[in-house]
Amino acid sequence: MLFNSFEYLLFLPLVVALYFTIPVKWRWLLLLLASYFFYMCWKAEYAILILFTTLVDYFVALKMGSEPSRKRKKRWLVMSILVNLGMLAGFKYLNFFSESVNALLQITNSGYSFPLYHILLPVGISFYIFQSLSYTIDVYRGIQPPEKHFGKFALYVSFFPQLVAGPIERSTSLLPQINAPRPFNQQNLVSGLKLILWGFFKKLVIADRLGMFVGLVYENPGEFNGLPVILATVLFAFQLYCDFSGYTDIARGSARIMGYELMINFNRPLIATSLRDFWNRWHISLTTWFRDYLLYSLPYIRDRKIVQSKIYRNLVLTFLLMGLWHGAAWTFILFGLFHGLMLVVESMAEKPVARFHEITGISNYPGFLKALGITYMFTILVFSLFFFRASSLDNSLLLLSDAFDFSNTAGSVKALLRNLEFVFGILMVAVLLIAEHVHAKYNLVKVIAARPSIVRWPVYIGFIFFVLLFGVLHQQKFIYFQF
Amino acid sequence: MKGKSIKRFILFAALIVMVNIALDQSFKAFSVHNILNRRMDEQFAAYNDTLKYLALGNSHNCINTYILENSFNYGSPSENYIQSYYKLKHILEKTDKKPEYVILQADISTYGPKIADRYEYNSYWIDYIDYPELARIKGDRTILTKWLEGNFFSYAGNYKDVQLSILYRIKIRKLEMHNGYRPHRDYRNFAEETNKRKLAWDKANLFLSKDAYFDPSIKAYFEKILQLCEAHQVKVIMVRYPMTKEFHEEEMKIVPADKLFSEINTIASRYPVFEGLFDYHSLFFDHPEYFFDPDHLNIKGSDLFTRKFAADMKLLESGLFTEQPGK
């Protein structure tokens, strides 16, 4: 069930109404049933996988909780990691691995090839497996006590607002919320609905509109060159942001209505001034997951001294795996590797650049420095998106080379400007950036909420119908569902 | 929730409902497609002459009813076989008008998934389409939302129609319609375009998909149309309308036309009411001046085409055809 479907617009109010009607002690059960129903709308068989992950991690955590020996605890943890990552490998990476090895074997003319399977990637598998894994790791580390109530733990793994595309919640945040009564709160209802509406604006009015142009260029590599290719990639950055953060807003809004607070996943990432800043603002629940459960666990000390080169190696490895998390393709591996390497370069250049700024006096102009930083970050991001968006490595290289062929630029610009849909999309991106800027400075939501109803209501109603009229209502899937 | 809050909530919801009704009704009254389609319905209801030819299809259908006698052009913008079927069903089962021939569009672009999944102007089509049946046949329950859209949210997502309606009102000031036929658009001429290839590419990619050329739902409704015509003993003529050479070449890059038409012929030839496929796609390859854009004839082009078609129909009826119609 997609958030941007009519079914969800019926499903959510029904679940919310039932949630606040039934006794508190049964609410977890209602949400659990609703979450499984929500998930099974894609494919009923998928529920077996999520149930299996839940069962394994539930029992592993209980075992770890009752085990005094650290060594034995570790064994249980290893089992949980193997089962979870094994599932992920089987459903997501097996064919990619076979294809890659087959390509290698073809070069060596060995005559052998690995079989390929028709495996349909279960929606959201990377998200709920990471969420469940974070729980067992936290139990192992003693941060989280094992949850004894199987139903409530199952709800933690499958909570429908964030089940298929995050935010990847930590057990320390979500489980206590599931265990505590969540009484009806009018402010939560209103603010949740506002968040949902804003999410729909980003998804339907901006992301899906930009997606039409981006898709045209990226699904027909070799047909466009120069400015249209560059513009499509720049706009893809906005499409991706609006699509994913729009999803997150709808997820957070849906949860908030029922009294659950999910973590903030985006913090205006497109105005980040460096790549490191970008990753602190983009898909925060994933980056912090990799930081807390992988990066910080990798060795970086030799003879009781911190070894900088090992830190860099760990960083590159983490980002390479983060790229692979996004999808089983070389394009995603390159995307991650590129970001990891650029972060190393950025880190190495930090001091010399700061000194250069001081010597030249640029540091006295923070506005200029910020603009420079945003331009740098955005250029790096857009370059990497050539790999992220293209359907294959060949296509990304073709599009990259076409991007620098500027023949017939005038004709392309004329054709683009004649396309009202395209112009309107750009205009909406500008509206978004201004709104986010104003909101960060003055808290737009509070400013509007402080106005009398005669002003406030027309704003809300106008915005609802604006989204309905100008939204692209083709029920386009969210991009991150494929991960 | 306190009593005051509940009252405010109800008031807010009521305001939303009221604005929705106002927008829905305004859109239905303003949308140029609704106006055109309803006018066509009115003309069809008032048509009292012998109905020999009933032409269905989308904007490619350019049968000029001034030229082809006893004909009604019931084609409408973006119409696909699914919509044609329900409209034909309505005509044959709920009116007393029975055509001798149904002229069915057979352009390559008629059969792909992009056309099959295009549901526009639902506020008009709710009068014809059995949406639950369509959802069942396509195995897609989201189609039911189109019924809702048509009934209560006609404006939702249809900003393009608002834009088009404004343009139409500016460019086509008076609406001329004769037995469903509207003179084709004429304010541009394809012969004068400098980037013919690019325009053709854009259009071909708008309608066609590389991986699929005969959508299963279109196939199902194609059969349903033939079954319906068989049951009512209405003869079926399929027509590939003229197109520019550039558009045809771009189509050929995407769709295996031979395979497609072989499948179409196999299906159609099972029905005795099928009279043949008239192929005019290359008729004006050397005359870009007869086209408005890569795939639409202009007034002159559609007049010439209709004369050719009328002549071919005479030949068909007299049994004098020596070669495939359209050549």
C-alpha cells in the first residue's frame, strides 16, 4: 500500500479511529495487525520474511538477556547478524553476485556459470532488517533490555508508518513508546496532519513532476546531450530529496497522529556546505546506523595509538557498504566508494583549506564561504548521482560523456522553456527552498498556527487543494522502496 | 477531544467538502474536453440519419463526416480500446442506433501499455465505463479511484486540462462540430518545423514502450469489441491512420510492427464481422505539409484522407479490391 494511494487515505483514518477507540492494552495488537496488513498489500508472502526476522531476533535477544557470559552472548549476536544479513544477501545480492562472477568467468573462458534466480526483492527488506539488527546489537551492548512481549517486539519491527522506507528507528526510542500508553492529543493530530500534507506536497507536486523529465532523460541514454542531461541530474537531486523526505514526513505525520514520535531523517541536506555536513543531514537514520554499528566498531588503533590511515580506510569501507545497501549494482557501489573517497579527501584538506581561508581573508566573509561550500557539495553530489540514477554502469558513463557535449544547447533550452510542466517544476523547487529557509528561521508552522482561524484556515484549505490540483496523481512509487 | 474542538473539526471538514464540490463542478463546466465530449454525445443523440459508419478512437481518428456520408465520428481525445468498448456497448445496448460499420483505430500506438494505462477525463467516462469490471480485468484495484475522481474529484491532478482549456479557448474561439467531427488543429504545420526528428522522437516515446507493444488489457478489450460487434452483427474495419515518415521511423525503432499486426490479424480474423485492416500509415510520407504535428493530420490532410477512405469503402462494397486497402 502506497502512502500516495487512495487506500492509504482510507486505511490511516480507520486505524487511527480504532486505535483511540479500543482499550489501551489492545492497541499494540491493532497496530501489529494493521502493520502486517499494510505490508501484505504488496505481496502476502513477504510477511513470512518479516515474521522470520522478528522470531529470530526476539529469541536471540532473550537468550542474550539470560546469558551471563559475554562470549556466549556474542555467539547469539553473530547468529542474529548471520541470519539477518544472510536473508538480505539471498534476496537482494545473490543475483548480483552471480552476474558479477559470471562476467568474470566469461572473461576467463572457464565455461562455468552460476545460476540466476527469479527473486522479487521484498519491499523495505533493507530497512526492517537494519532496524531489527540494531535491536539485537543494542541488547548485546546492554543499551536495551530484551523485550519480553513478542507482540510488542513484532510491532517494533513492523510499525507500518516506517516499515518500508524508514526512518530506521532504534529500539531505545521506539520500544518505550510502544510500551507506554499514547493518549489522544489534539495537537499531535493537527501537527501530524500538517506534516502529512507537507510530505504530499513534496512527493506529488515536486518529486513526481520532476521525475517525468528526469525519467525521460535517464531512460533514454544517448538521446539527450549537454544541458538537458546536466539539468536532469540536478533536478534528480531535488526529486530524490522531495521523494524520500516527503515519504518520511508522511511516515512521521502518520505516527505522530497516534502519539509516536519518529526520528528526523532529513535536515535541509541540499544546503549542506560540505560532504560531511551533507551526510549529517541526509537519511540521518541510515548514516547514524552505519556510524554506530559499523564505523565505530571497526579497528583504528595500533599500539594504543589512533592510526589516521585506518580511520580513512574504515570511512571508505563504510561508505562502500552504504552504497551497496542502496542496491545490488555496481552503480551504487561506485556511488558509495566515491562519497567515501571524497570524505577522506575533504578530511585531509580540512586544515590546509582553513589556513588558506585565513591567509586570503575569505574567512571574514561567512556568507561567501557558505555559498562556496554549498556549490562544492552540490557539484560533488550531482556528479555522484549520475551513477545513482542510471540503470547501469554503461548508461551512467554514456550520460556523463553526453553531459559535456554542448552542441544544440540553444535549441534544448528553448524546448525546455516551452515545456510548462518543467518550468512549473523548477518554480516549485524554488518555493520549497524558500519555504524551508523561512521555516528554519521563523518556524513557519508556528507563525501560521498563531494567526486567527479566518487567516489560518484559508491557508490550510488552499494548500490542500493546491496539492490536489497540481499533484501528479499517478501513484508513482517512492524511490527508496526499491532499497 | 472537547466539544468545541469537535465543532471546529466538523466546520473545517464541511468547508473542505464545500470547496471540493465547488472546484469539482467548476472543473466539469470549464474543462474543454468535457464540453467537447458532451457536445459529441448531444450530436449523437440527435443524429437521425442512417448510420452507416461509426468511427471510434483518439485524436488520430480524422474521418471527416462532411465528406464520408452517413458517418459519425465518435472518437475523443486519448480514447483507448477500453473506453471505445464501453462507449460502443452503450450505443449498441442502450440506444436504438446501430451502425453498419465500426471503424476502429489500428495505429501502433493504440496497443501499448502507456495507452492502456491512460485514464483521463474520468468525469466524462463515468457515464460509460464499468470501473469495477475494468479493475477486475486489469487486476488493478487502484482503477476504482478513477471512479471516485470522475464523480467527486474531477480536478484532482488534472492541472494540464485546465492549462489546455485556457489554450483552446484562446486558439479555437468558436467550436465547430459536425456529426462528432471537429476540423483538425491547423495553427502549425509540420512541414515548417526545423526539428522534425526530435518532435517525432518525443511523440513516439510518449506513446510507446520498448519492452511491450500489445498490452494484455488492450488485447482483452479488443476481443470484447469484436465479440460485441459479432453479437450485434456490426462489421468492423480497422484503420491505420496516416502519419509522418519521421514518426513512423521512430515507432519502428521501438515496436516490432510485423509481430504486432500479425497478432492483431490472428485475433481479428477469428470474427466473421471483421472486414479488414486498411493501412494508410504511409499514405502521406512525402507530404509533411498535410500534418499538424508528427502524428496528426491537419484539415487538408484529413480531407484528402477521408476522400481516399470513402473511395476505398466503395471499392470494398463493390468487391473490386485488387490489393490491400490503403495502397
